[in-house]
Amino acid sequence: MSPDPSTLQRLLEQQLCAGASRSGRNESPPQVHLVGAGGAGMTALSEILTDFGWMLSGSDLNVVSTDLTLSMSAAQPERILKIHAGHDSANLPTTSELVVFSPAIAADNPELIAARQLKIPTVSYVEFLSELINQSTAICIAGTHGKTTTSAMTASILREADRFSSAVIGGEVIQYGRSGWGPIASPAADNSDSLLVVEACEYRRHFLSFRPQIAAILNIEADHFDCFQSIDATNDAFAEFAAQVHSDGTLIIRADSPLIARLKDECQTRIETFLPVSNASALRHNAAAQAHWAVSSLREESERTVFDVVRRGRTFGTVELSQPGRHNAENALAAIAVAHAAGVSADAACNAACRFQGVRRRFEEIATVSGVTLVDDYAHHPTAVRATLAAARKKFPGRRIVAAFQPHQVSRTQQLMGEFTRSFVDADEVLLVPIYAARENTDVAGSTLQELASGINLAGSSVEVLSSLDQLRATLEDSAQSGDVWLTLGAGNINRIAHEFARTVQRNYTGR
């Protein structure tokens, strides 16, 4: 059956009307099946639907069949999400009212075919999220880099400030142990308006399905080469996204964005700019003339990053972040600007930012065992790799830094080859594992990896090409020395062995 928005609208209207919960109603909760339930966005969606009290089932190729216990808000009991390994028509409960499928699911998926045969409506993840946004006051965070962290920071600020808010984030927010949640009420919360924070991805122009009240564009760089043929096409997509912000809303955007002049003519919404942290120290007292928001007095220390937030030339508040790196100071600046546009006070925004504990796979310190520190990060674009290694060099001065990198996609590696070769300057040693070739032909993956290794070597960094993740694990076991910092970098499956590294190091070094 083709997507039926009326079914989705009905289910969400029942749930979200006047911010009411389903408690006290006689109607039974909707039963929804999630195809591709293990992806980042779908995981967040399952958590927010769990908070709604909906009954869920799901399937994914990359999970072991399990009954997954999802925690709900304090006022509601836990629910069980039945996850099936692999896709099969038998996984779909015949009592399902709706099937939601991830962007990775093909039209010939057996569960989608079964849904059509049973006349169960199907909607994509993006369509579901779009309808959820339509029925909320939506805050969308877009950009080539920093979306997940900034979305998580923004959602955390709203939650800590007792705003009636929900979130759909592309990574687990450490302090809450989840990546999505439904509206959380408290005695102090203003429940008259339901805010929804969404990480808005440009891949396949998905974010053009969203019409937010508040939005942020953190940065724009060439990426997703299977979708955008040029940087001009990328800029056009972001400009179109900006134009979809409600006319009475607010857009937060970098002050040096190439879209600024264009948006002043094409965008009806209020525009506020923030100054990139890399430019803030040079402009200093002239920051107010350059942007609405800026960072000043930045200090990068081993355990914290401290800075003042400046709004229109006056100190807005002081933030002490536990996350290292100038890029995270910039993420926090954008999150505070967005939260302020949503009505959060200066004290509440800055204090909540100080309490933010980070996101899984964003400079996540897995363990330190016998002097060997293991850090895992999602970085898969040259800009992100460079920022992550610079943060590691600041946080761990004088220590040997080993970067194990799994490139993500052959096309990205080829198109950004020059930038990649220069992005490892802060690593003492670089270990390359085979390219994670999602959605593409792998015939030239090996030669592309060798080209990358040669370029990194010519740029002055020591580099070794490994044949597999298993060889990487063996190399760590044989080569790790007390005082080392080992980083696993990439958006593929390299993170699956980060915790194995920790267990291996602990086993080998305990007692030495």
C-alpha cells in the first residue's frame, strides 16, 4: 500500500493534541512496525514512540534477534521492542496499524511487500518525522559537521531548563542514555507548547521535507557526492532548507556562510549569525560588528574548554565544557543561540551547556588501562578528522597519538583525497583499514586506500595500511605502549571493536 499520511496524521493527532498523554483513555495504543530499526534515526524514533506508549516491533539486518527493553519517562513503565534479525515477511505483525521504514530499505523488502498485501499503510522515516514536525514547534539543526552534537546540546539545554520538549538525535546522549524522547513534563515546565529538536540531514535532501520554527545551519562543505554533484548544488539545497523556516521563526547561521547575502533577499525569517570560533580571537572586540553571537576568552585545558558567550558585544554567560576542541565550543555557541531563540534564559542555557556530558562516538573516551587511552569518534570527513585530532593533541599534550581510520565510502575518499591527506598532521602514527563502502561499487576501494596512504605519507605522517579490523585489533595488542592515545575514527563499523580494544588492553596490561 502506498504511503498514507492520513493514517499517520490521525495517530499523531491522537497523541499530540494539546500535549495530552494517552493515559486515562480507553483506546489501545497504536501498533507500529519499524523496518531497519537499528539505524541511528530509527533508534531515536523508537524511543520517542516508546514514550508515547505505542506498541512497537522491528527488524534490522545488523542486529541479533532480541527483546529490547526501552526505558520510558518516569511516569510510565518500560516497554519491550521485539527486534528480529534480518528481514522476513513473518516479522510483520498482522495487527500493525503502520509500517515505518528507514532510508536504507529498498522497495522490494519482504516486510514492505507483506504490508502492501495486508493493506497496512507504510511511511518512510523522513515522512514520519516530517509529520511529527508539522504537529510540533520544531527546531532543526543542519550542517555538514556538528549536527549530532549541536542537536544533543540544544535538546539537553531545553530539557535541563524544564521546557516541554522532545528530541530525535542521531546519537545516544550520554547523560540520558538515549537518542530520542517524548515530551517530558515537570511541575516547573511550561506545557503550553511542545518543542521538538530534530537533527536535519542533507543526505538525499531529506531536510527539505521539514518546516521548522527555528533552524540552525552550522556549516556547509562538499560531501555526499552520490547526492550533490557540486558545492553549488549543496549550497542550493541548504538555501532551500533555510527558506522553509517559518516566516515568524529564526534562522541561526555562521557569519561567514556563503548563503548570508543570498538569504537576506530570499528568506523572510529572522536571521541571527554566529562567529566561527577560528575567527573570534582575531576579531576580538569587533566581534559584535561581525555577528550576533561569538565566543571570547577561549581557554582549552586538559579537562575542560572554557569560554564566554558574547551576544551583541556583551557577555551572555560563561561555559565550561567537558568536551574538548574548538569545534565543540562552536557547537555549544550555536546550541545556546538556538535555545535562546526558543525562550531559554542566559543563565539556564549556559548552566545546562556546562552539564552536557556528550554523545556516544563523539570523542568518547572508552577506557584508560595501564596508561593506554582509547577514544572513539565518528569523524569521517577531513574537517572532522582534523578537528578531532587537534582536540586530542590539546587534551593529551606530549603523548603519542595513534589514529586508526576507516574511510567511509570510496566516492568521498576520492573526491576529498587532498583534504584527507592533510588532515592527520596531529597524529604520530596513522593506521588505515579498508574503506567502508556503503551504497557503492568497491572495485577501486583497494587502490583508493593505497593512494590515501601515499598522500598521508607525503604530508609527513607515518602511515600503515592494514588488511582488516582484526589486524587492527592485533596491532593494538602488539604495539600499544603506556602513555599512548589510540583513536578509532570513522562512520562505518570500526566502533564495534573499540570496546574489544579496551578489554584486550586490560587483559594484556593489568598487573604490568
